[in-house]
Amino acid sequence: MSNSSIVRVSVLGAGTVGSEVIRILMQRRDELGARAGAELMLNKVLVRNLNAPRSVDIDPGILIDDPEVALDGADVVIELIGGLEPAFTLVKRALQQGSTVITGNKALLARHGPHLYELAEEHNTDLYYEAAVAGAVPIVYGLRESLTGDHINRVVGIVNGTTNFILDQMASTGAEYSQALSQAQAAGFAEADPTADVEGHDAAAKCAIMASLAFHSRVSIEAVSTEGITTVSAADIEYAKQSGQVIKLLAVAERLQGKIRAEVFPALLPLTHPLAAVNGAYNAVILEGEAAGRLMFYGLGAGGAPTASAVLSDLVAAASHRAHGGHAPRELCYAALAVLSPEQIPVRYYLRIRVPDTAGVLAEVAGIFSHHGISLETVRQDHGDREEVHIGVTTHEALQGDINAALEALRKSEQVLSIDSILRIEE
């Protein structure tokens, strides 16, 4: 704990979020300090290039490019570098010297969270990470504090604004995935290398964090079954429209069979689903608790100002604890629930299968599903040319392992030309 009411704050990184944190902290230092009951002093700002242009004026006396110096004398270290290194090394050192750490780095927490939680406890300090999951949306606080007296059964949400924007563009313009991605990059919603977003890795890291908090167990990013949106086609979007549905990339964590289901996947949602109306770069998360029932958190999930809001919320709490005593909630992993194998998860699917327009094909396809214990809810044949047609199939609930086996058999069948769509259905 600080020996005075002055709390020295070092910020690692002055990019989009870091610059916004610094700007708000300088403009509203007195107000934020009053809330914390301590004077907030900007100690050091770590950057790669001292001479790079910035959107905020930073005192040259505190602007440095030496990581060692950035940590010296800091009561609170705000890590906004991103990625695994050097962020991991710097956060470790900060915790080891007893500094409170605030981070928005979901990849770091999903990969090294347990080690960092242990370091914080060992050195009698705290680790805050509200900004790591959904920008300004207070989902971490909700799970760590507001709902700690409840028994959470399910968490489902849209936690990646880039993919949500792309899917919205496809739905509103009829564009294919590659065209919508280009539009997202031009608008600044997608990075030049969008892999982490479009392949679902960003959402998987957030899913791991939410599952760990909700179920008091350690869930790593490797344990989250992950599928991105790169295979979603304009034809899939059109089918969703015609059937009164939308396609969203979901992060789902729930208690199932005494274990944890943790998945990220694109899914068909009915228009009546609360998440169906979450558009653009917005995020939303639904929690289902035994006592509280269903709660929905909604707001901007990315961007400098929304993310800075979450970081500064953590800063007020951290500074108060530094000045007056107390700690952030510790990691709770007493439940130690295992993660359910993806093959054991009950699922429903919509499949669009291209087949020759000949007698007996429909019976062949239905027989493959039946052989693997999968019953069909609906079967629809689209009009094609004289040689081939598409069959649209909606399954009843079945185990993912049985669905996988049926898909493999369909691909080997001489009566199946291709499987053009494979979409999960989430009710």
C-alpha cells in the first residue's frame, strides 16, 4: 500500500486506448482522485518511439522508452501494449515489485492468467482487467463482484465488434465475406491482419476469461472450441433472412453435464433472440443466474474511449485500495470443473448439401443421418438446374461427435457433390 494519499500511475503504451486513458486522466484527475480518495499522479508513459505523433500532449519529462524505468516507483501500472511479449514480462515484474496492475490484454490473461493471479496474491497486490472482455461493458465486474452471491449457469454473448460489423455488412449489402472484410478494414473496424478477429481467437480469449469467472474454474484459451466466420457465405446470410434469422459469432460458456461447455462459433439466431438486434461494433453478453435470472449487458465493445472507461474504472478502485487498504477480488478456482469435450456437446445444425438431381439421393442423405442417430427436423429441396440441386437440412439436437461422423460420411458419399453450408442453430 502507498504510504501517502498520492498514487503514482505508469501507463505502458500510448496507442489508441493508452492515449485516451492519459487524456481523460489529465483532464479529470481531480474528479477521479476524489472518487478514489487519493491524488492520482501520472508517473511515466512507456512508448516505443519518443518522437512519434500522438493524439494527446504528454509531458516529455514522463515520456520514456525504457521499460525498466517505466515501472520504477509506480503504485499502479496500466498495461495497454497488447500481445504476449513484452507485456507478460513487464506485468510479471510489476506484480513482483508490489505494484497493482490494470490490463486490457485478453490474450495475456487467457494464456497466463493463473500465473499472474498467483503472483498478485504472493506479493499482496491486485490484478484488474475489466477492459479485457467487452470494452465499456462491465461484464468482468458483474461476474467478479455483483453476481458473486449467485450461481451462474450460462453466459452467451457477442464479444467481437469486428466480426459483428462484417456479418452486418453482409446482411445489409448482400456482400460476400471477402468484400465485407475489405469494407470493415476501410472503415477502421478491422486490422490489416484480421486473423485474431475473424478466426474467433479474440472471442475465444474473452470466452475463457468469462467461463473462468462464471464457474470458478481455470479455463484456458486452448480449451475453448473455436470456429470463426471465414466460411460464412452470402448464401448463408440469405438463407438466414428467408427463415427469419440472423447469423452472429457467439461466445458460449455454460454448465453442462457437470462440466463446462466453452465455445465460439457462428450461429443462426431467431430474430426474437435478444442478441439478434446487436449490430455494428456493439457487444452484448447475457448471463443466466439461478437467483438473478437472465441479465443482459450491452454497449460499445471496442475503441479508445469505451475501453478507456473500463480502465479508469479499475484505476479508481485500485487507487482507493492503495490509499486506504483493501484488495480486488482474488481468483476463485475452487470448483475446478473440467471442460467438456466438444464431441459431447448437444447441438443443432442447418446444412446445405449439393447433390445430383436423381432418384434416391434424398433417401441416401437421410439414411446417413439416421445411421448416426441424428433425426431431421426439416428437409427442403431448392430448385436447381436439371443436373443438380441443393438440399437444406435442419437437424434435431444431437451430439457434436455424431454430427461430425455424419458429415464425414456425407463427404465420402458418391451422392453428395459438396456441403456448402454448415451452420449451428442457437435458440
